[in-house]
Amino acid sequence: MTNIHHLTSYQLDILKEIGNIGSGNAATALSKLLDCRVDMKVPAVRLLSFDDTMEMVGGPDEIIVSVFLRIQGEAPGSMFFVLSPYQAELFVQQITGNSDLSFKGPPYDEIALSALHEIGNILSGSYLSALSDFTSINMQPSVPDLHIDMAGAILTQGLMEISRESDFAIIIDTTINDQDSDNETIEGHFFLLPDPESFEKIFTALGLDDQ
């Protein structure tokens, strides 16, 4: 039986490849939406403990921007797309062309929140669609929620679901680059948290349960 404590480098490479396919789908959707060439890549997929996950985003008291959704269907779980406020600000400014939009503190501009919510929806949905296609397992995203809060408060929502049997999360690093400009590359992270009973189902479907 595969579980999150024993993911091999080969299994993580498969998740990286799925992530790159999902990123390619998301880049196509973003390119059409923004009318410019967008490049997305997954430079790394890692397995981190909850404590290391918190530290990666700056600690539980660090303010982060997150799009959260529940994975529904045959392999339920949770997914986050996480950005720092600075990265979220850059992202929204590039998307809208409005350099005045900011995530430095509340109240946050409704246009900025709406744009980030929609982009997070596209990115998360594209990755989940790639995972579903690869595994032939029905997985559908819930309506995503956008949160700007301390990392501890946000991430606990998903981590508690699997902490009964595990204390690790799959981290999928993601870079987003507008190829038609010299804009700064956006660096974000997907946190993939299949519920404990979903791991064996996903990796069996990928033919990796005995790797």
C-alpha cells in the first residue's frame, strides 16, 4: 500500500510530470484570457512535513494569500495554491495592468480579489484535470475560496484532514512567466493533500503502488 510517508523519487517525478501537463493547460487558458504568451513550469515536487510546510511560507504567523478547494469525487482531498502577498500583488498587477492594486493590507480591492480568485480557479482546476485524466479517477474541484490570513490559520483547514494518519504534504512548486514582457516571474506553490484513503487509489491507478 502506498502512503505519503513512502513516496519514492519516481512517484514524485510522475507527480511533477502531471503538474507540468496541468501547468501547460493553465498556461494556455491564461494566454487566451490575457492575450499574451504565458509560460508555466513545475521546477520541483517535494514531500514536506507539516512543520517544514509552515516554515516554507515563513512560519505560522506569516500572512499568505491562498486559493483553497476541496477535491471531490472518487479520491477526495484538499488543494491550496499559495502565494506571498508580494507575489500575489505582482500577479494581479500583471493580470489587470493596474500597478496600483495592492495586497499590503486590508481593505483589499475587490477587482484584485476577483482577479486572483479566478486565476487561482484556473490554475487549480487545470492541475486537478490533468491528475484526473492521468488516473482515470473522477476528481472535481469544489468552488474555490480565497483567503488572506496567517499561514497557520489557512493551512490548518487542509492539514487537519490528513493529520490523523500522516504529517506530510506534497508541495508542487510553480513558476509563471509572461513571455511577452520583462515582468518578474511569479513563484507560487500548490499544496496537494489527498485524504488518507485516496493515496492508494491514486498511485494504484498510476501503476505506482509497488514502486
